[in-house]
Amino acid sequence: MKRILAWLFIMTSMLIMASCEFEEVDLGFPKSITFTSNGGEKTITGDESFVFAEIQDYKGNHGSIEGGDNGKLYNVYDWLRVEYVELKNDVLKVYAAPNTTDKDRTLYIEVYSGSEYDVIRVKQEK
């Protein structure tokens, strides 16, 4: 039941947002974070609460937002995972898998609050 409610909340939010034009603003999150090749976990905080967060690559490809236990929502794309708590979300937990490639890699987290959004660049060293 919790997953269904979380999914309905996300879908409703996305539909509402789809009818709006978004404006990039500063919601107080860091503009970029960097992980070592070992990966790991970082907790980042913004000044404003947000509705949802989505991971994208530079081409606009993205992961899907999923519901979890205890009101947690998460988004996974490629080597990065973002977790936050529904309706208490000015905090993001960001997890990076170890980088086993021969190059640096970059993804972007878009944090949406109403018709505004903020972008966090996530880089991982080789």
C-alpha cells in the first residue's frame, strides 16, 4: 500500500510539473560533489524542501523514481543512487558504486520544487 501511495504521489507531482515551465534556481544544494574511484555515500542538504529528485546523464537519459520502505523514495541510474524521505526532503543521500572504468564519469541530479529545480553535478574520479 505504501508503494502504491508513493507511486501515486510521484505520478501526480510529475503530471502537475509537466504542465509547468521549470526555472533553474538555487535551492541551496551544492552545485557539485565528487566521489573517489572507491565510490561511497554522501549526505547533502538544501535550503528548500523538494518534491522529487532525478538522476540524468548529459543526454537526458534518466532512471525511474521508486518507492521503498518507511516513505523512502529512490532513483537509480547507472552507477549512482539517490535516496530521500517523502515529504521531509531537504536532504539527499547519494551513493556511488566503485568506478572500475578507465575514465572519470559524471551524472547530474535534478532536484524539483514546484516549478523550480536545481542541478547538482556528480563526478567520480577514475
